[in-house]
Amino acid sequence: MDTIIKNGLIVNAHESFKADVGIKNGIICCIGRDLNDGKARIVDAADKYVLPGGVEPHAHFSVPFFGTVSCDDYTSGTRAAAFGGVTTVLDFATQEKGRSLDETAKARIAMAQDKTYVDYSFHLIITDPSDDVLAEIPRMVSLGFPSIKVYMVYKKEGLMVDDAQMYRILKKTKSCGALLSVHTENPDIIDMFTDEFLAKGLTSAWYHYLSRPDFVAAEAGKRVIHWARSLKAPLYIVHVSDWETMAEIRKAQSDGYPIYAETCPQYLNFTDDVYKRPDAQRFICSPPMKGEDSRRALWAAVRDGSVSALGSDHCPFMAAEKDADKPFPLIPNGMMGIETRYSYILSEAIKGSLSLNRAVDIGSAGPAKLFGCRNKGSVEVGKDADIVILNPDKKYRVSQSESHSDVDHTVWEGYENYGTIEMTLCRGEVLVENGILKAEKGFGKLVRRYSSTP
Ligand code: DUC
Ligand code: ZN
Ligand code: ZN
């Protein structure tokens, strides 16, 4: 064996037990008591948790948006991920209109190759679903990209697909075992509110929030769930932020439909109160944070398993861009979170808000399973040795000065995190140890993914 992690409490999505973990050639080769072969590097994990590396299902690296570009690229974004215990990141490859999915994927691989600290893949965002593009989807699934995303919003930005296009995409993804992700908001209603506010000179971040009332996300969510139900098509709703969408997803799940929910730490930790703060513009993201009723409903869904995955929706912009004295529709939408996502939910588990197994499920096993990362998401013989060693007794406060993204501020400043990640390993290699980066840029590999849907 190359490494043995000894005496820790292994926590997976559905079990916790004390054992040693043996690693050989990047794979977990055995799990048992008193492992030793006299040669392996020994890592003592007594009184610590041994967890699967986080799987981040939702990040936007170097994404052109609002006339600028999100400020983390594959290098800085995956560096922050590694410090946050994340060993696999899924971001997005957005189809330029007229371009094939194959070209879209190849261009994205060229951007990421040799640049990442952790393993990676991406969802393909379709913006121009021509017949040729629809016909490409099965091939992309067989090449290892079994997940497609569409926007029901960002109409003026040219990202949105219309209802008929979306229905056709859904039919296609269902037919070839791809999972369709969707950002659900109603663009026409948002534009109507936005125009009304701007005409009255109401331009602050508070009006970003008011331009997107709860029903804007819920109505779009209900529509797409309706279509998915009629087709019995698997559907993943990204960044669920409101109680009403969550209620609709629950109903579909209890009726037996494969409808999955992702939520994000910002919707679990903050409410619309943030839009009253002096730094409210830093919280401009879509969908915005909602009321306490939604926050509570999302927490209930996280606890009872109605939420399958936690995404960060990491899409950071520099403070100067967020703080610019501009009306809200011109402030780039997005916040940081890749470094805090997994540790936040583990911290909440240590505090008692949910079980550790649920935290591992939504932070790692759930997204690995849904998005077909077969070798990820569990501390189990045969899986990649993607492992986090967490000291549950050590607290810290999140601060920008201790963070590893390229962004110059964090909305998580001051959050008291219970538990400290002491080591992140990916395929048996130590990426981060006691706050020191050990990995080489370019260590991360493209993950070949497989269809997870029936
Ligand atoms: N919403 C954001 O706030 N940023 C990135 C993309 C999105 O949908
Ligand atoms: Zn979105
Ligand atoms: Zn997003």
C-alpha cells in the first residue's frame, strides 16, 4: 500500500464506522482494522472524520457574464475547491450559437487541461437547440458527458431556450439517459418588474430582489416539472431557493417521478434580509435569497432527503464590479462559495442541524451518483482515494484573507465554521495538508462520466 489512514471515523452517505483505509495507486484498496504493511505512509486520523472528497455539481469558471468574466479560472477555482475539501468539480461549457456540442466540449477541455488541482468535468449548456445539436446529445452521453443544462431565463443575454425548445431537449435527454438541469425563473415577469422599478429610479439591490419574487422561480419550476412528469423524464432543478418550488418537487418525488433538487448554502444560511444590508449588491445573484419560510423549507428538504445535492453556484466577481455605482440590472449576478460549500454543510452537521451522513450525501455521494462520477463520492474499496480528513473539534472563522480563490471578498466573512479540514487527498495524492497546498497545477483529470438515469 502507498498510504494507510488509521483510526478515523469513516463517514459515508449511509454508514459511519471506525476503520483504517488502505490506498494503492490512487484507489482505495482495503478498509479494515489494524491495517499495516510496514511500507505505507501512515496518516493518523484518530478522533477525526474520514470523508469522501466533496463533489461540486455547480460552478462557473471564467464565464463571460454581464460584460465581464467570473474571476476564478480552472486554476484558482480548483485551488479554492481543494482547500474546501472538494476533489471533483463540475462546471459548465456553454454552447455558442451555431456551434456543435462536440466543439463546445473540446474547447472547454482545452481550457481546463493541465490547469486544475482537482478532477473535473462539465455540464453542456445548450443555447441553440437545432436539430443537429439535439441529434448530438446521445453521442455526448456516450463520450462521458451525460448531463445537459438549459436556462429558462437570461433571455436578453441569449442564454435562454423557449418552452418548445426545452420540451424537445427534455424528450431527447430522456431518450438517451442524460440528466437535464434547469435554471427556473420567468424572464418576462422579471423584465416587467425591472422596467417598472427603473422607470421610478428604484435601482438598488433591494429591487433586484423585488424584481424576482418567489413565484417567478416557482412558476417556471412548476411548468418544467409538469413537462418532465408528462414525459417521465429525469430532471434536476438547480439552486432551488423557494418553498413553493420545493413543495412541487416533493410532490413529484412522492408521486414517483425522477425529479431532483439542488440547493446552495446561501439559500440555507441567508434570507432576503441581506438585500437590506449596506453591502447588499454583493449578494446579487439569481435566484436571490428568499424569506425565512423558504429557508426553513429548504432545510427541511435537506434533512429529509428531498434535496439530492448541494451546489455552490460559485460565480464570483471582484468587489469593484459588485460595488460599482450602477443600477441592479448591470451588477454581475453571482457569488463565491466553492471553498465554503462542503465545509459549511459539514459544519452544520457538527452543530447538529443535520446528520453527518446527510451532509456527505448532498456534498459528495448525491452529486457523484446523479452526474455519473462512478469512482467518486464514497470511501469504499475500489473507489478513487478522494478523501477529506476533518477535525471536528477545531473551529475557525471564514475570512477573505485565509481564502484561496482569486476573488477579493467573501460573503461568508465571519461565518463560524465548526470543524477544520486537515487534509484533502485526490486519487491518493495529498492536495492540501494543514493549510498548505501540496498538489501541482495540472494534477486534476477529466472525469469520464456515465449515465445515471434509467
Ligand atoms: N446565477 C447567478 O447568480 N450567477 C451565475 C448564473 C446564475 O444563474
Ligand atoms: Zn442559475
Ligand atoms: Zn449557476
